[in-house]
Amino acid sequence: MKKYLLLLSLLVTIFTSCKKETSESLIDNNSINIEKSLNPFLEDMQNGTKTSYTTSNITLSTGTWTFNNALIGTSTSDKKVGTKSARIQNSGKLTLLTDKLNGAGTITIKHASFGSDSPSSWQLWYSTNSGSSYIQVGSNITTTSTLSTLTFTLNIEGNIRVEIRKVSGGTSRINIDDISISDYGTSTPPPSTTGKKFLFDAKHAQTSGNADWVIDQDNQIISQYPTPGQINITSTTSETFWTGGISAWAISLVKLGHTVESLPSSGSITYGNALNPQDLSLYDVFIVDEPNTLFTSSEKLAMMQFVQNGGGLFIIGNHSGSDRNNDGFDSPAIWNNFFTSNGVVSNPFGFTFDLVNLVQTTSNITTTTQSPILSGSQGTVTSINYTNGTSMTMNPTANSSVTGLIWRSGVTRNNSNVFCLSSTWGNGGKVVAIGDSSPSDDGTGNPGDVLYNGWSAYSHSRLLLNASLWLADL
């Protein structure tokens, strides 16, 4: 009898084991909603085994991942730390199916081309809704033959999932290893100073086409805090310390004792939102250099509230037809849309951009107004150059404070043909506007862009710095 009971028990055990194996192999990606808190979160691929490119789920130390056209590589041709790394072919991807708790401050990833394969491109995406939709972080990344480390700054709260997509297709393969995610709120901000805080918008396609109107980007990734850290900037630091077409502007402000940040594509424009680490209420000046996508209704309202409550807004446009991303809107149209449809009041600052394309140097500067923008601590403005820009038309009836500072060469100084102006609005809010992005261009940035050094020419740096300080109430 005991033999029969023992045999029955053995059969039950075998059946149960087989049933569990079958259940795991039929996992539905959409049904997985596990939360995991790992500090630190580091996926080094060492605990996984997958020897084919067939799409399936795999359990690693950080949770469940889908490997699509991907496997765990262990050969001598796999670039890796330790004995294993992920290898992706064709248009494959790695998808985390487990929610990581505590958000993401930074994400660090090691990557390389497999063996002697040609360089390939890949993208990082993240989801905050358990994989229902994804947002790309930065631009395409290209591998090299050497295992390199990339750091992406997200500063996203809540639960998060990540996905790495090989987008170049083809037969070349890539290796991915050591995916590390820091918790939200743990990335290192710049040291606190007694200076002012300047936020440079990089959320509205400022790198579209040949534009490079950002203060820093690393491998085409724009982060909140430029790197290396601004604590390392001294009086002799070159503008090439950061990689951006307007890095000279930002570095000059740091040298004057202020702090600067970028608003990356993953950031949000809000006012009075305590949950947003880059809420406009935390800054003194918001600089928006040639936006190439329309502001949303909520963004326009937040910007209006920012100025209304004493913030400084630097408005930079460009010539008519400068639609760099071909979405049907250039910067003059985008700014005029903001002026006329902001949910508060039409034409609050008393001017609009003209739809023209102008190239000229002008010294037609006001002599009736002693403006700290034209004659401030950074020097006296005597001339500026427009390399394809637009003018503005003032409307003192809409806002009596609007003041022309620089006009088109050879014209009468009235409400038309204005190249640079200032205005005030609300409870101490200030606005400065200029119709060309060329004066802020420092000539260096993304190697793929054709840039020109307008910053050091004419009186451009003096104008932009004086205006920045005036906006900050200095």
C-alpha cells in the first residue's frame, strides 16, 4: 500500500511541476503588473539565460523582461561587463515588464556594437502607465566598437518601465549591459548660490533641422542639469565646456554667479505645481529661443501666470518661413499664437512678430530711453546683426509699457520695424523680445549642425546678458 501512495505522490509532484512550467511559458506581456523596488536598480544580465532570438519573456534580477529579436550573449564577441550581456539584432528590443517604483532620476546604460559588426542605432523609451504608451528619451544613439556608458536624465516620479529599441535594422547587432536606474529625486542638482535661476527651454524642438538652441546635450540627449557640473566653471572656462549652440550664454551666466538648467523634452511647463521639480515658480527667468512647436493651452497659461507673478520671459523668434521641423508653424507664428490665444488676455505684452525675412546690421538704437538692457553691467550695445530674422510691431494701446530699443536700419523709430523691445506686465513681470536667433548662436554645438558665431560678434553678448539680468531684476 505504501508503494502505491508513494507512486501517487510522485505523479502529483511531476504533474504540478509540469503545470507550472507551462504557465510561465505562456505569460501575457500585458497582464504583468508587478512592482519592484530595488536600490540600486541594476540589470547586469548575469542571472538570465536565453540562447535564441525568438521573442519570449525572461526573468532577470530586476524583474520580467521581453526579449524581442534578442538573447543573452556569452561569447567572446559580446561586449560585456562580467560574463553576459544582452544582444539585439534586426529591429529588436528589450522591454521591462515590471514597474520600477520610486520613478527615475537618471538611467545609465552600457552599449556597443557586437563583435566587428558595423555601428547601429538604438533608442531609449520609458512608460509611466505600465506599458500602455511610451515616450522617447532624447535622440537616436549610435554604437561604436567599444563598450561605452551613456547617462540619461529623466527626473520622472511614480512607477516607470523602460524599453530599448534597435532602430537601424539590418544584420549588425548591438550589446546592451548594466542598465542602472536611480530613484527620482536622487540626481545631483547644481550647488545652491545666492544668484538667480535661469531655465532654458529645450522642449519645443529647439534642435530641429539645423537649429541647436540648447545649452548642452550629450550624444544628443538633453538633461535638466548640463554636464560636466556647473560647479566646475571658472572665469576662464570656455563655452565648449558644454555642447550646445547657446552654451556661451549659459556659461556666461554661471560665471556671473547664477545657475542654469534646461527644460528637456520630458519636462513640463507648469506654474504652481508642487509636484513638478521644474515648475516655473522655482525660476527667475525663462528663456525660450526659437520654439518650433506650438505651446499647449496649459503651457501658455503657465507662462502667463509666471510673468504675471513677477517672472522674466525672454522671447526669441526667427524669420518667416523658418519652420525647421515642417509642422506648419515657424517661431513667429508660434509666438503670435501665444500672444493671441493664451487663456488670459490677447496681446498682453503689446507687440506681435512680423512675417518677414530680414538680413542687415543696424545701429538704430534708442537715445530717448536710458535702458539697462542697452547700457548695463555687461557693456553698452552699439549694433546688432540680423542673419535672417524678423521685426516686430508694437501696440502701446494693448500695453503702454512696451518700449522699442533697437530698430531696423534707416527707419524712423516708431511702433514698426522693431528689432528688440521690452515690456512689463502683471505684478512685476518683465519681457524682452528679439526677432532673430543668430545673435545667441555661439558657433559650436552638435557636430552635425552648421553653426555660426554670432555671440561674440557686434554687441550681441552684451545685449543678451544685459537683458537676462534685467529680466532677473538685477
